[in-house]
Amino acid sequence: MNHGITSMGRSNCLILLQRRFAGSQHSFQKTLLLPKTKFSNRSNLQKTYDILTPQCSDQLYAQQWDEFMGKLTKIQDPKVKLKFVEENLFVIQDGPPYANGDLHFGHALNKILKDVLNRYNLIKGKYVYFRTGWDCHGLPIEMKALKEIDPNKLETISPLKIRSIAASHAKKAVASQLKQFKDFAIMTNWNDHYETVQPKYEIDQLKVFHQMYKRGYIRRQNKPVFWGTETRTALAESELEYNEKHVSRAAYVRFPLTENSKNQFVSKIKQHSNELPSHIDNIENIYCLIWTSTPWTLFSNRAISYNKNFNYVLISHTENSNDLTIVEKTLFNQVESLKGYQVICEIPGVFLEDIKYHNPLIADEISRPLLHGDHVTNSTGTGLVHTAPGHGADDYMLGVKNELEIYSPVNNRGEYDLKQIPNHLHSLLTVPESKKSRNVLDKNTTDVILELLSKCGMLVNHHSYTHSYPYDWRSKKPIIIRATPQWFADLSDVKTNALNSLESVEFFPRRGKNRLSAFIRGRNEWCISRQRYWGVPIPAFYRKDDPEHALISDEIIEHAINTISRKGINSWFSPSEEDGSDMVEWLPPSMSDVANQYIRGKDTMDVWFDSGSAWKDMERFYKEVLNLAKTPQLLSDIYLEGSDQHRGWFQSSLLTKVADSHQSIAPFKTLITHGFTLDENGIKMSKSIGNTISPKAIIEGNDKLNLPALGTDGLRYLVCQTDFTNDIVAGPLVMTHVAEALKKFRLTFRYLLGNLQTGNFKVMPFNELRRLDQYIISSLNELLQNSDKNFKDYNFSKVLSGIQYHMNNHLSAFYFDISKDSLYSDHIDSLKRRQIQSTLFYIMDSYRSILAPITPILVQDAWNYLPKEWYSDEVDNTISPMKREWPKFTKDDQLKTSFEIFEMAIFKEFQSLFQEMSSTVTKSEQTSVLINAVGTEFPFSEDELCDILKTSSVKIINDKTSIIENNHNSKIIKLQSGDEVIMSIIPSPLHKCPRCWKSTSEEQDKLCNRCEETIHVNTTNL
């Protein structure tokens, strides 16, 4: 700029300028440096999808990954290489979402939380690897495939056809979900993901199975399992939902002792009691009374359990009854059906040892035992428990211990298998209209059984019973427990190592440790086999002439895995040739002469075994991609999923990892859980209820649901604004608040950018700034420290509440407001304006760092409009705002404390005095302030205090006599330090400047000295 203009020229220039703008209150508006920026006050969704999301997600991820790999490949020493990876790479492995259907809000919640952590670690100097994935096998996809097949051809359809249709469904779902995930601005390489159907993944999974077999953990047993009658497969406990309002038809049923046991029992009683009725020797029957909520299992009864530590009573309906009944003493008065009965005598539980009974229901007259069982309680029932080893876990354990038959005459559809039922019952257990056997869960079946029990003299009473009952989470139908030959993983040894490994894991929230530990501690085995085609096969073979005889060994599994590697996994399911010649390929050479006697098994692995093997994919990543000779002990920094995954992926990942390695090392360093999604009524979102909100509706808005369009950042903000460890609420009201919050942040960035477009673009260091600016930067420093801590504590909601508070109180209501006069009215290169602009840049950079992990679109968009000259002297001014370092400022707690003490006291009293003048003065800019501060050192200058109070002038003196004692606009102010100052406020004796509107002009309608000088400087080149 030319400052060499003559005084005459300057005067003429001002005269011309004043004439040009004369006659209007806003005559000098064009001479003000008002904020100007092309950064829009509204986000543009198309711009978000097309430009901003790729810029701050895909491109950013690729750039930082290339940088990481470039550094890694230069390291030759394997130990140094491993250390570099462990110290510099932050890894999250995705718990695979299921490849079925569109994404819901829960998917968005999960992915966004992971992305926030990735972005935070990137901005803190780490490199990031986010391994996304999909779970592609399993029943829901297979059920979709089956719906495409003619029902009349289901029994004859080729397994390969089913797998082909299922694979197509999974592939389409992955492509669709991947496209939807991109709308959430997730920072990753979407082309680099795992799927449980990928050949390498499947081979890895089979290798985990093989290792567990070699360690002796895998075995086959005919054992009761949870069974889905609709889906016709075994189910894991994690695949169950419990219906608290399920209604069963419960019954009190009595079983008569055999004649020999009756006499033996009477003899024991006589020796024990002298107060027996005289007709005790003429007793016809003694019954064991049981209570059951599953009458359909009574055909499978093989014993009655009692507890030898309890006392039992003999009861009769009348004093001279020839029939007696045994029931536990404390339960006798609780059984409604036994009202009117009376106690004959009390007997110890040990008297029931060696006693036998028979089951008239099946009329086989076989003597069955009464057996002691620790599982028998005296809290409900009768103290005598109907025991069917083929239909219950406790029953099974007791049955194995006492060599009882593991009997379950129920097929995979939940119907009675008439081949295993006595002939005289066939007509009763067949539906007359269809000639099909009855379904055990059908109400009519229960009615038939109760009627039969009544005819046999076994039914004492029956009633409706409401209780918690397991349902198949897929079909939403009640399950049954039935014994079938299944493959199990023995966890009795594994869980000890698994529990030990959790001691080194950080849990957030901490209660997650107790939850996961409890699930593992209560598990002794895991049923890993499923009766489906769409999955990874269990590499076992069976004799053609004896399908129950399984052939499996270390050698056989290894050979099968090699064959699958060579031929592909579908080859396992291809039909065997009639002569069995293809089996020669599947069995080891040592068995080639008998290979044609075997067939490949039809069982596939539990999908939790599929997804639980994902850590193996990470192991391969370290070896093949990073070329490490040794993998890190902890394969992932974080596993983050919903709290339901304590029963699912967290558990299956941990168990397979520990079982495979035989070490107490988890596959994750930190385990984080989030809650579920709720509507605004607090009801869990569910498709069946119809209260779900799709991520798309949140991003783009939905008029029918009255939802405002929040955009990508709005969806992310919605996820992070509340404590995610609890349930997350979404709905019109909450979303409206989010929209308002985002608007404030956007306008804040717009204000910053508008005032950073002009100037010399030189950021001044902290020590060259005014005390007022330094105070704001100190508040920024505190905000950054708190935000950093909250990110580390996974408390994203506090990050947002903290920056909102700072924006509203420190910026909007204070610094921005008091800085406008200098920004707009001072000349472009004035020192004060440069100091304020430098502070604005520091604010912009700090807000950039805090908001980048949560609202990356807003940050990227704003940063694109910031002149690069503001950071052109940095080492790399092309670096992404998502990767710039976390700002660090000088900490000055003393400045912050003293400033707030003075500012609060002075400003409060100024407002009080100003209110008293409101009848004569309407704006603070029309006042002047005089402060007498004898012996008090102010933390700010007169000019800064003038800005803070927004007055025309402030004068600080140290002479009490200069203040008129009778001035009613004076006040003594006592500071927290104990010092006193006297403030006097009077109407300014000067006139209102037509440019800056402050009462600082010597003459009416003339510019003040500051504005006259500024216009001169800014117009010398006109």
C-alpha cells in the first residue's frame, strides 16, 4: 500500500469519499471489512456424496496407508519392523454384519463409533487399519434361497443349487450394504474387506477346526441341543431369544412304584415310623408325583430324580386311602393340586435309593430308577423331577452318569418319530386329517397327551403356566430340546485360558468384563454343527451302511482341507458318483481301498464359528500384507460391537483364538460395547413393530415420519451426542435438536472463514498476542485437553457438550461479539486485527481437530475454504485437516483465572450501572468508563476492556480524587483478591461515528480518528 500520499491529497480523498456515501445511516458500510466467504451456510448432500466423502474418507485412508507402507518397507530388521507396527499402527477389526437386507440405524451406530476412534487415532499421529467384513453363511440367507425353489422339489433339490442361490443373495447383500455404508463417511478401503465365504477365509476356518481337533477339543455326541423346528437345525444359545410371556400347559403326573419297590419301601417306612395307619400293608399303589411344563417329553422318561438331602412325605387323599403319594416336605403345602391331602408320615430322602417305578403311558412295564440329582431343588415343583436324558441338559448328565438311554423320538420338524414310539400310541400321535405325526408343540398334541394320562390314571391336575421360554431368534418360534448326534467343542479346559486372557483386556464399560466372564464361565461345551447346506462343512465322513458311524482323524482333516483348497468348497457338496470313485480324492491314500464305503458329512459349522475365526484373517494380514515374520500378540486394538455380542462374536472369537493357540491371549486389546437403538418412546427399534428409522431417512429426511434431513454429519452427530454404552434414541424431536446444533457449528465455521479471507495471512505466535486473545487460547487449551481425555475415555457425548459450551459461551457470547468492531472497522493490516485473526485461526484449527472424528464432512468442507496462506509456512501445507496434528498451546492457568475474576466482576457491575442509564443512553457504545484501580494490576489493557464492555472508551487511573464522589453512576467493586476498584460510567461526550457507530467522533456526522485513518489506508490506491 502507498502511504506516501500528501496531506492535501489525503484530505481531498476523504472529502470525496464522504460525499460519495453521504445521506445514509449505512453510508460507510462498503468501507467495512465485513465477513466474506463462499462457504455455504447450508450443507449440500450431493456435494457430500460426490466430493467431500471421498476426499475425507477413501482418499485420506489411501494416502495415510501408502505413507505407512512406504515407511514399513524400508525397515529390514524383523524385530524393528514388528516394533514399528505395534507402536504406530492402530487396528480395528470389524465384527462382521450379516449379509442380509438393508442397513438399519444399529449398523450406522456401530460403524460410526469405530470410524470416530479411527479418525481420532489418525489425528493423534497413528496410522489406521480398519478391516471391515461380512458374515455371509447361515440360515437366514439359506431360507431366502429355499423360498426361490418350488416347495414340491425341496426334497430333491441339489445342495449345490441351494448354495448357488444363497451365494448370489449374499453377494448382492454385501454390494448393497457396502454402498450404504459409504454414505456414513467411513474411513477405510472398502475393496479390502473379508467375507466368510472367501476361499482363504474358509480354509483358515477349517485350520482352526483342525487345530482344535488335534488338541482334543472336538468330539461327536448324541446329546440334547436347542433345536429350531421351523429352521430344522441345532441352535447355539446365542441364537435364542427368551419370551417372558410364553404359556405352557403344565401337569402334575404320578408314576407308580413297581410292586417289589412298593413292598421294599413300605418295609423301610415301618422301620422308620411307629405311627403308620393300620392298613399300611394293604396299600395298593405308591406314586411319585412329578410336575412338568413339557408333557410331550413324558414318552422319553427314563428316570425320576430326587435329592437325598431333602425330607419327603407320604400323603393320602383320605385317611383310609389305599393309594399314597410321595412329595418333598416343604413343597407339599405349595402344590395347589394337593389341597385335601394329608401327611401320613415323613421320610428322609435316602429312603428313595434303589426304588424303581414304571411308566404306564408307554405300557412297557420296564422298571425305571429313582436317582439322586444335585440339580433337584425344593423351590418349585414337587421335589421329584421327571428325567428325560434326550430332552434336557441336567437330565442328560444324569443319564450319562447312570448309563440311561439317551432317547428322543422327535424328528427335525418337531414331530414324533413313530418308528421310535410304541405301536399302541401311533393312532393317538397321528393327526387324523393329514395322517402325519403330531407336532410336539401343538396345543392339540398336549390335549391328547393329557387325555391319555388321565385314562392311565397318571394325571393329577393340569394348568396354564406363563414363564420364560427360549425362541429361535430367526423364526421367532419356540424351540425344543432334543438329542441328536452333533459335533461339540469341549470348553472345560479352554474357558480357563479364556478367562485368564481377559485380565489383560480393557473393557468399556467395565461391566462388560463381568458379563463376558459369566457367559464363558457357565459354558462347558459348544455345539458347533448345523444341519444346513449354506456353510463351511465339518470335514468328517460316514459309512454308507452305518450313517451314525463317523470317520475323522488328524490325517483325514488335513487331507480334506488340502482337497478343498484345490477343488473349492462347493466340491464337498457335489453328489458322489455311484461307484464312489470321487471319494478316493477325499480320503488319504492310505484309505483308498475303502474310500467307496464312505460318504461326505452333511453337517456345516455354526456361523458363530465362522465369524469367530475372523482373528485368523488378521493373522494372515500381518504375515502376507505387512510381511511380518512374527505377528503381534494382540491382533486388534479394539473390538467394538453391541452388548449382545458378549454371547456371540466376542465369545466365539475369544474361544477359538485361545483354543487354537492354547495360550491365555485374547485377539483384542480393548473390548467396547454399545447399546441398542430406541424410538422416542423408549421402545427398541424393530421391523416387526414398525418403529425403525433407516440411516437413509436420517441423512436425507422423511416427510412422512416428520424427520428433518440431517446429512451424513447429522447421522454421525446423532450417534455421538449421547452415552453410547446405553441405548440410543432417534426420532423427530432428537433429530431437530441435532440439526440446530450442526447449524450453530456451521455458522461458527462460516464466521471464522469470513474473517480469515483478508489480511496478510501471517499467524502470530502466542506471546505476541493481546492478553485477551491469550485468554481465549487458554480456554482453547483447556477444551483440547478435556476433549482429548474424553476421546480416550470413549466419551464422545462429553466431547460434543464441551465444544458446544465453549462455542456458546466463549465464542458466540464473548470473543466473536467483542472482536467484530476491530475485524470490521480497523484497517486491514492493523496489529490488533492481525492478533484477532491469528486467534481466529487457532480457534479454527482447534475446532477442526475436535470435530474431525465426529463431523468430518463439515470439517473438510470448511477447511477447503480456508486460504492456505494461513499455514503456508508449515512443513506440509497440503496435509488433510483429518491428519493435521492435534494443536498444543501454552498453558497459562493464572491468566485464565485472573482474567475471569476481573472480567466477571467488571462486566457484571458495568451492566448494572448501564441499566441505570437506560433512560438516557440506549447503547453501550454511547458510554465512557473511568476505572480507578489504585494498587491493582489489571490483566488487560484499556483497549481490551473497551472491547469487553463494548463502550466507546475506557480510562484506567490510579487517583481516587479524579472520581466525583457524588457521581451516582459510580460503584466500588470488590474483587476476589480483596482489592477494590471504583468504576464510573457516563454518557460519552463525543458523537456517533457514521462508520463504526461508536461515540468517538469529535464532530457530528464526521468520522472518528480511527475510521478516518482506516479509510485513508484502505483507499490510497483508489
